[in-house]
Amino acid sequence: MKITAGQIGRASQSLGRGTGPDEEPRNVVGVTVNAESHAVAKATWRDLPAAQQPEYPDAEALRDVIADLESYPPLVFAGECDQLRARMGAVARGEAFLLQGGDCAEAFDAVSADHIRAKLKTLLQMSAVLTYAASVPVVKVGRIAGQYSKPRSKGTETRDGVTLPTYRGDSVNGFDFNEKARIPDPERLKRMYNASASTLNLVRAFTTGGYADLRQVHAWNQDFVKSSPSGQRYEALAREIDNALNFMKACGTDPAEFKAVEFYASHEALLLDYEGALTRTDSRTGKLYDTSGHMVWVGERTRQLDHAHIEFASRIANPIGIKLGPTTSVDEALTYIDRLDPEREPGRLTFIVRMGADKVRDKLPELVEKVTASGAVVAWVTDPMHGNTFEAASGHKTRRFDDVLDEVKGFFEVHKALGTHPGGIHVELTGDDVTECVGGGDEIFVDDLHQRYETACDPRLNRSQSLDLAFLVAEMYRDQ
């Protein structure tokens, strides 16, 4: 099987505009196939404690799987990671905006053209709206092709007096509540690799083969505006975009950037056996790259400074994200910068803040102020999902769309007050018409959750709610 560089669309992320004279060239094809396939000689993170790792019953089977993965081709290449790092540098400097989104936890049985196309379509629609409103390039990064693992608050789950290991994502064990399914199986790591390769190949085809044509994406948005209960509110912005495209068409402008897009893959670097096995040495520079995705992040539950996940992140040259919850101290934030971005290079480090709608206005300002005063230039991104989860009376985990929107508003308000840049949004979403979060233009109620509650883990915004969010964030950006 040929593993290709799935996200090297050469398009600008803005309406017919390049990425700026100071950024690296967009065409990096000539320097992407450069990751050596041997294992990393000294994996320093393996000597440290690592939270949220599966307890595999067969250590020898795990070693065999790791050896196989170490021999597999990279899923992405170092040059692509460098390209995204340059794009994230623009985000950190306030010259671009990040849209990062996708499933809470991907599933092996959802690796289909229809499912991937629907998710990509939603992200492209959101991006078109945000690009026009912000008048800066939108960097498009999916929670995709690797997001098959999830940290959990409890190691076991009990139902009707039966206690079994918690479901930790398809890369670890099965969702079905029985002993066989819940035993961690290292062979699932190879299934994750193959599923990620298939997904990347489909994304490449969609983003470079005409499906992402800006005019088609705008037509989809026009259909949404016509059918949405909130459509009248969005109609003016949609009409502005339509006028801009018609003007360019009348001028005979038909740039290649309209027909294809750059799209990158990201996931939480949770399972260090997998991430380490796909870490390669770049033959150009001798640096290490995690070739399982272009960007990886360390989660709220695994960001202990003296543990393995931060050590792993410090060793690789990919752009790195760190999830910061409301308990994050200024000293912690500054230490993450020292550990992960000692050269203070814009684009290296992204702080993904997940405070909760009721805390973001109180907790975020001091972090932004002190980090900015330190001279570090990080990208600030809001995750308005994870701090706003609650359990409905029906037992479903859910989120209120209004809470999600309010946290984004609070994030923008903090940056406006401080004169800093709101760098982007990180959202759990799907392109399907699920009923997992309440509210939004389609008015999903708690009593509706059971109708299409399909997530394997946390609730996601559906397609309509995601587009509602994009139009509303566009309004916020214009008010900055």
C-alpha cells in the first residue's frame, strides 16, 4: 500500500490570497519524503511514568506490534509538519486563524467515504465563513486520522454489578460491554495505523481533487442559510461572500487556490507505544518527528511536567498543543514554554484552553497576560467543549450549545481586552445529523438526545450546530 502525504493541498487558506512573503513556500513536495524508517535510538520518555496507558495482558504481543509499527512507512512527512508549523506561526502572530475539529473519538467502523466526506464538508463550510469574516487565512486541521484513543477519568466501568475495564477508544479495546471486548489488545494499534492511512488517502483525494472548490463550498453554505431557522441572521454575510465571488468571476479571476486546500491531521498523543513507534529521524536535519500526524497535543489528564507525555512532546519537532484547564497556574504555563519551546519560535506551541463558560473570563486573563509578558509567542486557541459537559436526566452526557458559544465569547472578550489575538477554535463535531448536544438553530432538546446519540465517548456538535457556531464566531471576529 502506498502511503501518501495526504494533506499537501497547495491552496492559500484565504480567498485568493497567498500566505505572505515571510512564510515558507507552500510547495514542499520536494522535501517531504525524508523520514528514515528505523526506530528512535534513545526514547527518553520510556523511562518516565505515563498516565492513561492501557494495561496489556500480553507484553510480548505488544512488543511484536511495536516492532511491526516501527517498520511501517510514515503516515505524514517532516516537511508537511514544518509547513503546518509555519502556518501556526502565522496564527500565533495574529496573521491567521485556526479551525481544528472532528470526532471526539474516531471509530474503525466509521472509516468510510461518506462519513469522512461529511466531516470534511462541514469543516470546509465553517472555514469559508471564517476566512471571509476574519480576512485572514484559516488553517484547517482535523481531529482525524489518529483520534482513536481517549483518556478516561476511571479505569473501570460497572453495570448491573459487573465491573470491566473502561472503553478507551477503538485503538485499545472494544465498545461492547463484555469481558472479551474490553481486554486491551495491541493488535488494535495496527488497525489504527491502517484506518489512519485510509483516512489520510481519502482526505487527500477530496481536498485536491475538486471537492473542496470554494464556489461549491459557498453553495453548500447558501443552502444551509436558506434552510436554517437562524438563516436570516446569517444571510447578510452569505450575500457578501456571494458578491465577492461573483466580482472575482466577472474579472476573470479563477485562481488554483479556489480548487484545492491545505488540510492537516492532528490527534492527542496519548498512546506512547504507538506514537513512539511512528517517531522517525528526519534525514535533512536529524530531528525527530512523530509521523502519525502533522500536529499532536498533550491532554489535560496527561500534561504532568515530570511525566512521559511532556518529555515525548519536547523531543519531537512537530507543532505541539497543550490542553489547559481552569486549574492551570501561570508557573505551569511558563514551564511548558521552557520545556516545549525553548527557542521561542512562533508556531511551535499552541495553548488550547478548556476552562468552561463559567470560568474562562476569570481564569484566562492572567495566563494570557503573563505568557505575553514573558516574550513567548504562542497560539491561543479555545476548546469550548470539554469544560461544558453535563449529564442529562436521561443519563446521556451532553453539552449546551449556548454554553459552548458563551465560552467562545468569553475567550474573544479576554483577548480583546488585553489586545492579544484569539487564535482559533478547537471543536468536537461531526458532519452527521446527530442529537448529542442540546440547543442550536435546530433547537435540540434534552428529550431529543436519544434519537441519534451515536458518539462512542463525548457529545459532538452536529453539522447544523457546527455551522451555526462558525457564523456566530465570524460575527465575533468582526467585532474584535
